[in-house]
Amino acid sequence: MTKTGSTKARARWRALVWTGLAVAVAVGVGAGSVIWKQSQIDMPIAKPGQDNAALVERGRAVALASDCVACHTSEASKPFAGGMAFDTPFGKLYSTNITQDPVNGIGTFTDAEIVGSVRNGISQHGRRLYPAMPYTSYTGMSDDDALALVAYLRTIEPIDSKPPENTMAFPFNQRWAMAFWNVMNFQAGRQLPVAGKSDEWNRGAYLVQSLEHCGECHTPRNFIQGLSHPNLGGGDLGTWKAYDISSGQSGIGSWSAEELFTYLKTGAVHGKANAAGPMAEAVENSLNHLPDADLHAMVTYLRDLPVSGTPSSAPARTGQGQAYTGTTTLRARHPQYDPDSDALGGEVMFNANCATCHAVTGKGVGEYPRLFGNSVLGAAEPTNLVSVLLRGVHRKVDDQEVFMPGFANLSDAQLATLSTFLFKQFGNSQVQVTAAQVAKLR
């Protein structure tokens, strides 16, 4: 839920959502009992004699696996104090303060209210949450993990910081309407093991579907932003695309178990993929901190997922980049080079901005990634490439920091020309990028 639409797009969204709400109201009597059931905040029972230190440590691991810090931290000096902005088709949301501050945080929440927020999307005093908080996935969290998470959250030092007010337009600012959204898009309940599957497979399924909530990004959404189908078949994040991660060739079918493990652990597989944007954040804040056994479990589950059939990404055409020789003396070949000109060719801009790190052949220099064979350049559309060029890449895993500067100083026309060149030379040559597409993503 990170896409801001134009005025016309927002008008269409409003019409669609009003239609959806009307449908929900039409079935109000039948839905009433469902809404009531969902409003019951369940609270697991603590076990007598439970070691609190061990419980807190488990809760810390649950918070890491759930990537709580990524969404609830807008300033590094104020972890968990909220304020992270989410641009949605319906307005702007800000994440909440989940420190123990009694005024702006959750210091006065009961344990049941914390669990209700996480697993049912119902906060203190029955206040309904928007699904930017992924309770639609967290609802699968086990009772033991929910108890542990509460114990850990109680240890977070209070920070007196009030997030900005949401700017949702009417009727989307009416939280009561989320009751009807839930009827159509939310099924509360714990995730249970699948009979006949190994413990590793079930652990992977639990991590992918519930704690890591991968589907919140990697699953398509319907017209009112509820999770749709196919499961993990690729999702639209506005300025980023979350690719198909099912087991087919449009997903991770060509990935080995080792490659997938390495990607989850580090965010990079040489010559294949480099995490950027929201995925880089997931690797840095969450996946990198998981035990290797959990990452192997996720790999086992993902490689067994049914093929989605969603062509969100195509295999990169690895043969093209190897034939390119480029040029190392830009001004000798292009004496009229003007970095401010929109008339520059893609090769000129590639050599001026990219070749130092990626080499004129696209083979990469040292630790800098190879371009041919890269999944972003093999994609069927340009969203992620353009977003990388605009915003750059920043990812820190352990003591290794990966950084690529953004090139937002280039014009829309220049970035479109450069992007088209990159696709044609190193990846899916069918992709043509326009200045209008760049402007929209900018």
C-alpha cells in the first residue's frame, strides 16, 4: 500500500470503495455476527512458572522475524516510535509509536489490547486499524509467539514522540468502515501445521505466511486493497514491484536452494539479483537476523509453492550483455557530451554514470553487481529499474554496506533513455521506458 494516485485515479478508487462498502452494508445482517466475532480480542494464557527472561528473548526474535522496526521507525534515534509515512490510494498513513510511552505509545495498553492489535487489527478501546498494519498475516501468529512478543514490547523504553496525523480523505478516515473491509478481506485464525509436510516445511510456511508476512508485498491486491490471488504471485507497491516468488519460471523456479538462501541472508546473488527498496529493508532489518535454520525452512517452503502463472518477472536474457564492449573514453567518442542535455544516447549516459562500477561490458567491477542476468533487467516492466536509478540502493548486512547513489538529478527523458538502453543491452530488450513512466515513479 505505497502508491499515490492522480486526482482521477483517486476518484476511481473512491467510487470503487464506495461500491465495495455498499455491497458490505447490503449483507449487513449476515455479516454482523462475523464482525462481532472478529471484534473479540483473544488473549492466550501465560504458562505458570514461565521464565520471563527466556520469554522476552523469544519475543525479541518474534519482533525481528516480524520486521516491526522497519515500519515503526522513521528516525534511527527513535526506534519503534513510529512516524513512518505510507502513501496509499486513499491518503497518507503514519505508523504508530509502539514504545512504552503512556501518552503516545502503548504504555497503557493491556496485554489483550496489544495482541488484539497484532492479530485482529483492533487496538485499544476497539479502535480499528488500517491493513497497512499487516494483521491480515499476523493473525496466524501462535499463542506462544504472541505472549512472547508482548513480553518483549514491554521492555522497549518509552519515547515521547507523537507521529503525524493521518491524512485520509472521507470516507476512508472512518475507521468503523474497516469492519466491513474485514468481512470481505480478513479471516482471523492461527496458522496450523499441514499434515504430511515436514517440520522444516511447516516452519517455513509459518515464517513466510505469518511472521515475515511476505504476502503483504508479494501477493496482488483487489480493488479495495485486500490480498487477492495468486498467493505470492507478485504485488504492486507503487514505486516498486514485488516479484512472483512461487516455484515457476516466472518466479524462483530457476533459483537453486543455495542461491535463495544467500539472497534471503545477504540480499545479493552475484549475477542474479540485488535487493533494493523495501526488500533491502526486509533483509537488513529482519531476514539477515534469522537463524540459518529458519532461512533454510523458508527456502524449503518457497521452492515447494505451486506455480502462480503470473508473469511478473521474466528470466534475464544473459547472452546480450556479454557481446557489448562499450567505450572507456567518453569525450573522445562524444566530443559534444553535455550532461544536461536530454538528447544524449543511452550508451553515453551509461558510460558517464554506470560503467565505473558495472564496467562497460556490464560484468561488474569487484563487488559491484553484474548487469546481464540480473532479475531487475530481466523483468517484464521497468518499475524496479527506474526506482533504483531514482533512489539508489542502500543495504547494510552485518558489517558490509552496499551503496549505489541515485540519479534523480537526471531528467525524466534522460532516465527513460538510459533505462531503455540497459534493458536492450543487458536484459529484456522488449521493454521500452518512457519519460512519462519515469515521471510517475519519481
